[in-house]
Amino acid sequence: MSEAKPPVTPVLHSLDAVEAALEQGDVWSDEVRETMAYLGVNNHWPWFYSISETVGMEVSMLVDAEGLCFIDWGTISRVGLNPPKGATIPFQIWTHTHPRGNSYWSFTDRQTLAVASVAKIIRKAIVLGRAQMKESVWSEQPAAEPLAESGPLSHWSDELVQYVEMGVSPWRAEVEA
């Protein structure tokens, strides 16, 4: 795992620029990281997931209390939650992917959410899988439908998996706008 990178400004770079960076294996390029931030903050989750699946790596997006966006890459099966130095907590949202998999809270994810619950550092979490999205929202009081009946996970809602379609390409939508 690498250290967390500085925040990025959400920018939809040209598809050619993103594909060129990905073909070189450069997920850390500004074009890829800024595009991932754009896709995430604009709720283009299927496209966000698609890039993760294409490169075969989990990706994480954190949006801090001031709206700064942080993108981090991991391995095929894990991306760390690396709260960046200088970020303002609580984080509004933590999103990560399970490339080539389903949307569910893995054992590692549950551990992360438990720690986040005790520290009160994340308000909402999303995990993306193939054509799926699962959300969980943290609250001070135990959730009506919690991830666990007791302990820190009882403060996280256990939402149903949502099935999502790719929809119109954000690149095409930008051209038509």
C-alpha cells in the first residue's frame, strides 16, 4: 500500500487521456485520479467501478468535511482507508470497489466501519460491485436495520443492494451539454 495522496479536483479528462494512462498502468496519473473524483462526486458509480474492474484494483474515494476529494488505489482485494494528512473529519463519504465481485461488506470492510464508528470519522459508506451498489449510513443512535445487533456496527444501516446500470457515458453527456 502506498501513502495517501493529496486531494484532487474532480475533472472529467478526455476518454483518450484516461485510457492512455490506464494502458500504461498509471492509475496515479492526474488524468485518472481527477476523473475518478469527477465520476464519484457526480454519482457515476458504474463508470467509477468500471475503471476499477478494468485495471483489476480496488479504488477508494474519501470526501472530507470540506468537500476535498481523495483517491487511493490498492490491490485486487484490498484498498486501505488512509485518512490523508490535512483532511478534515468527519468524512462525508467513503466509497470503494470490489472489482470482479459483488457489493457486500467484507470482513475487512466491517472492521474499517467499526473503527470509523468508534472514532466517528465517516458519515456514509458505499461499496461498489459488478452492476451493484451497497450503502450504509452511520448515526449516533443504533440503526433500525443495523449491520450488527450490537457494538459499533449497530450504528451503521444495512441497506439493500441496489442494482445499477451504466447509463449514458459521462463523456458523451459532456459532449452533448
